[in-house]
Amino acid sequence: MSKIWNALTRRKTEDINEGESQLARVLSLLDLTALGVGSTLGLGVYVLAGSVAYDIAGPAVTISFLIAAVASAFAGICYAEFAARVPKAGSAYVYSYVTVGEFVAFTIGWNLILEYVIGTASVARGLSGYFDSLINETMSKTLKEVMPINVGFLGDYPDFLGFGMVLVLTCVLAFGVKESSFLNNIFTSVNIGTILIVLVAGAMNADPANWSIPESEIPEEKYGKGGFMPYGFAGVMAGAAKCFYGFVGFDCIATTGEEAINPKRNIPLAIVISLIIIFLAYFGVSTVLTMMLPYYLQNPNAPFPEAFDSIGWNTIKWIVTIGAIFALCTSLLGAMFPLPRVLYAMGNDGIIFKKLSKVDSYTKTPLLATIISGIFASLMAMLFNLEQLIDMMSIGTLLAYSIVAVCVLVLRYQDEDMEGRDVTIRFPTVIKQFFNGNSYSVPNDLSSAITKVGVVVFGVVCILWCSMDKVFEFGSTDSIIALSILGVVLILIAVIIGFQPVSTIELTFKVPLVPLVPCLSVFANLYLMFQLDLGTWIRFLIWVFIGYVIYFVYGIRHSTQISRNINHANHAAAALDMQRTNQAFEPDWKVENGKREKM
């Protein structure tokens, strides 16, 4: 059991024999920001805003986007600090491997694979649905008649257009990172221009009365009770869980640690800048869309062509339509970009199949990982429907974001050289340390242990809070009492963590207001996870089970960290032998490189 525990908790270190990365370092701050914006501003702007407003949140979709943006911002700045600490390819996978341990790293890496595969597939499916709606759904109707899929957990028909689009862009990505980045910059520029046209044209035709439609004018009961929040607060929060999908993608910036120029500076900056641009776009677009057309008249597959068609602005309709197709293409490219990098990082560490880490000598990209990623994502796009894909992507992403926030907390309250700081661990000392009554100015084993236990307890109480929120009726006396008590416990845990001495390590970017921001990130992510349905949880657990089978059958035995640890141990032993040999000679002699030399 001790060996298994040591294997699960072994942390990634650089091998003394490890060379420079084979990936090309060519991405500037502009490239990184465009990658983050391009991978995020796609399906969420042109499809998600209308579909969530239609039957989930109504005009309050704007609030849903705001809540999702806050949750994403918390996660985003946590990612930014990690990028400043560990500028390596692999994103949150590498971050957790360095700080927490191999098993947690595999879990988060496996979930990132889920996020990026399904992100690619969902954008492809959304692009196909958008195009289909422009031709009066001719494609979907024909395929449903000719090749129906009568399986409950799959789509209604095979989506060959989505399948083909993924394969085409896989070839673009496989050709080279600089070339695909150049294409992404062009697509992103078109996308931003299209969004500006939507905002201006939509604002000119906005009617604030569409935010306060009385219940008597609602055509059917299924459209709620009218007003700004026709589906109530529950609809707003369910909408936030869906809208969270719209912000997924900025973390692809963090996967470029070995391809970015000056990664410790440019990656954090790119994450922050892209999140600001993304939020302003979503909030503005959802505002003008729900003011242009009543929420119950929205087209959930292609809302903007429907909205501009209803007011007779056909020229703007087609400009937005063409721009939306370009935007969905760049979102597809951005969604695909990180996946081969995560597979490359995990394959390079040996916890999945090592051949995935092979870098092509000509393209300087992980070619095999890119091809396998494209094939897998294209099959998902062909077989699953959009709603199933969005929910599965959200749950994996939210778990990854939660682990990143936990890692920030753990790292902020520990130093690398704590072992030399002796502390007396007795019961009174431990109790006093809850509020730093021992007046420690730098982290030590005791303060770090209190932080780690506090983080675990905080997560457990968050899960209890979210569970009770689902069990109790919203607004009832029982729910208010139970949730208030648990809320006080959460605040107390955060205060105890905040009293512990913080790390003295200097970074180019640090998360502000620690532990408040990471704790809020964990809470928000878990809350949104509990808004997803049971079927999504079942599919997610099946995916996690498959991953653990791969890890315990292959990864735990083939991890390159095993050889790294052996190399470090041998190097340390050789250095110790050298030191002892030097001390055995006269004071004016030394042994260096196996030779005895006069000092």
C-alpha cells in the first residue's frame, strides 16, 4: 500500500538528462490572445445565447452569462498564476502534476481530453446545425429519413458535415502551429468584426419592452411566466450552467507553455485580456438579441438570422450569417488546438501511451496525437447531439477548474524548502495555528498541513451545500437554516486558511485576494456541476472509469517519473560520494571529474 500511495502522489520533476522542448516557440501575445478569443467566441455567441434564452432563462440569459463569466474569471486568474509558475505544455494537467501528484494529474488530464474532444465535436455539430437552419433544415430531414439513429444516448442522425469539418481542420493543425495560428488570427478578426455589426445593428432595433412581457401575452405555458426572468431564479442558474460552456476555451492558452514567446509574462496577460473581451461580447450580444425579439420567438439553432429576418434587415442577416460561419470555424480550430498538446504532455510523461508524444521533425507538432484527436472528435461530432455534448464538456471542465483552484491554494501556502523549518506539533500549537497564534512569518509543515486539510474540508462542505440546495425547496425555512449554517462553516474555513503564512516565491502574476478568489472558484464550479442532469453525471463517471483502467493497467508502471526519480537519486548519491572523496584528501587537494587536482 505504501508503494501504491507513493506512486499515486509522486510529483513531476525535471530530469537531469532532459533536453529542451522539441516544440517551436513562435506564439506572440497577440497570437495567444487571438487563440483564447477565437476558441471561445463561437458557438456561445451565435447559438448558445438564443437557445438558453428560448426555453431556459429568457431575457435573464444576460444574468446567466454574467454568473458564468464570474466563475470563469475566477478559474482564469488561477490558470494565469499557474502559467507563471509552470510554463510547460499541458495546461492544468502539468500544473497539478508538479504540485499535487500523479494520480490527480492523470484525473485532470483525462478530463481535459474530454473537454477538448467534446468541445471540438460540439462546435462542429453547432456549425452543422447553423448551416442546416439556413437551408430550411434540408440536410437533417434527409439524413433522418435515410440514416436514422434510433439510440437514446446518441443523436438523431449521423452528421457528416461536422465529421468532415473536423477532419479538414485536423489537417490544418497538423501542418504547423504558426500556419494554423495565422489562419486563426484571420478568422478571429472576422469574428470580432461580425460581433460589432451585431451589436450596432441590434442596438438600433432594440425594444426594452421585450424584457418585461406580461404573463397574459405569453403564447404557451411552457414559456414560463413572462417578464425578465420567466423561468425564475432556477432558470437563471440552469442557464448559467449552460452558458458556462460559452467561456470554455480560454484555458487553451495555458497549453502553449512550450510554444509561447516569454510564456511567464504573455500567457497570464493573454488569459486576462481574452476573458475581458469574451465577457463584453457575450453580455452585449445576449442583451441586443433578447431586446430585438421576444425570447419565446428565438430560433435556438440560428437566432441571429431569425432575428434580423423578422425585422427585414436581410443584408445584415447575411453578413452576420457569413461572419458566424467564419467564427464557428475559428472556434473549432481553437477547440482542437489544445488537445494534441495535452496528449503530448501525458504521453511524454508515460501515463498514457508514449507514442502520442512523438513530435514530427518537419511540422514541429505532435502529429500522431493531432491525427488521433481529430478522428476521435470527428466521430463524436457525427454521432452525438449538441445538448449532450455541451453538458458532458461542462462537467469535465468544471472539475478541472476546481482542481486548478485547489492547487493555487496549496502552493500559495507552502515553500520548497520547508523541511528545514522545525516546528513543534502539539495539540495546543495546532489549535493556536488555526489563527496563526504562533506568529509564523513563513510557511512550514504545520501551516501547510492546516491549509491542505482546510482545502479538503472546504470541498466536502461545498458538496454538502450544493446537495442540500438540490434537496430542499428554494426559499423554504429548512433550506435557509441549513444553507446558512454550512455557509458560515465555509467562511470560517476560508478565514483559517487566510491566517496561514504565505509563500515568499516571487511570480510575474499572482491571484489577488487569496484565499477568497480560489475558494469562490471551487464553490462556483461545484455549484454549476450540480446543476447538470443525472445522465451527464453517468456518462462522465463512465469516462473517468475508462481513464482509471488505462492508468492502473499502463500509466502507473510506465510513468517516466520513475526513471526521473532514479536519475535524481543516482545524481545525489554520486555528488555525496564526490564530497566524501574530497574530504578524504589533504585540505589542499580535491577530486573533480574523477581526477585528483591541487587546489
